[in-house]
Amino acid sequence: MSALWVEVVDTRGSVPREKGAAMKVTRTRSFGTIGGGTLEYVAIATARAMLERGDTAHTETLPLGPNLGQCCGGTVSLRYTDEQLKIDPVATTLWRDKTPPKTPAPLWVWGAGHVGRAVVRCAPEKYFDIKWMDSAPDRFPRRVARHVTCVPVTDMPRLAGHAPADAHHLIFTYSHDIDLALCAALIQRETASIGLIGSATKWTRFAKRLRAMGLDPAPVTCPIGDKRLGKLPDQIAKGTIGALLARIKSRADA
């Protein structure tokens, strides 16, 4: 047995993906996404442990709360199986425009999970010069486009304090604690924009915690993307990059 499939079979409350979302897990790679950062890390680790033992079936229900370091507040039930399931297709080209700016905008992408990868794929070279950060070098794809620089870094919030003032930031890390620390670090310096993936529930909790730190959460946009497009990584990426390009164009025309 070389792979297992993980399927979302039930949800309650605010969750990153809907019932029926699935991913394939091998001993070294994963395909598709069930969403949720740490939720997905846990699911991948569970699937790989099952592969080592030769297990082929398992179910579990996980609350997206403090134990997983997530603020969604909902609950996800997962089914692990050796039955081949349909994985969401990945789009390769999501957005086109014929009027690029004279100078690509600096875009700092925090997190190399499924949504971070989708955003980097979606952000065209003629618009963006991308710095892509994650704490684990093996989370980056083997090959990236020439306008993308991968930066493995153990302390992402500390690096955020050295970002150029004209950089746009999009935050998609695997940890809500790191997400919050990045927001706090970036709010305290000049930036072009700050976008954070998350639900309305996550942002309500983040905004409260930022205010408790004495920080104004207003510079952060959360949720990001366009919910009418859907919750798949490429759909989130399309809405996010579209909104960011509209923002850049609006500033250029002002």
C-alpha cells in the first residue's frame, strides 16, 4: 500500500473546507487539500503512521480549537481509507491582464502550504516580485518561477520586521499563533498591505487579541479572496490576487 486518502465526512460550525473535500497522502508527498493548516498536518501525520503500520481504515473527529491552534471554532470529521477518492484539480492559469505596471510590486508570501502555493502560482511575474517564506525548506516545491525567491526561516515574525515598506504581505502559515505574531509584527511597521487567510470567526478573535496588545487591527484584511469563487486553494488565490491587483491599480491611478 503506497497511499491513503483522507476525506472530510462531516463538519460543524466554521470550518476551512466543506464535506467531501479530500486529499491523497503518500509517505513523502500529499495531493489535494482538506484545508486548515494544522488540521492538515495532523491528518498527514496520521495517514503516514497508518501507512507504516499497514492500516487501511480509520475515522476521527477533530475540534478546530486550542488543541490544534486554530480559531475556526468548528469541528471536522475525517475518514482515512485506501479507497481512491476524487481530488480537486489544480488550475495552472487563473488570472490574465494585458496592462502590467512598469515595476513589479514586492509581494511577501508567508506559508508554503496549499493556499500559499496556489497564490504563488497565480501571481504573474509581470506584476509581482515574490519573497516566499516558510519555516521548513521541504515545504517549498522543487521548482519555482524566476520571479519567486524561497526563504526558509525559523522565526518568520522577526523577519517580518525587516520587510521593505512598499511590500504587500499575504499570510497563510500552518499555525494561527504564527499568523497572529506576523500580523502584530507587520502592523507595527509601514507596509503596502496585509492580507490574512481566515474565517470571520478567526478574525474576530485575532482582532480582539491584537487590541489587547495595544495594536490597531485595521491594516489587516481578513478574510481575503472572494467567497463567491469557492474555498479551494486556487479559488482563494484567484480572488486574493485579483483584489490585490485592483488595489495596486487603484493606487497607481490615484
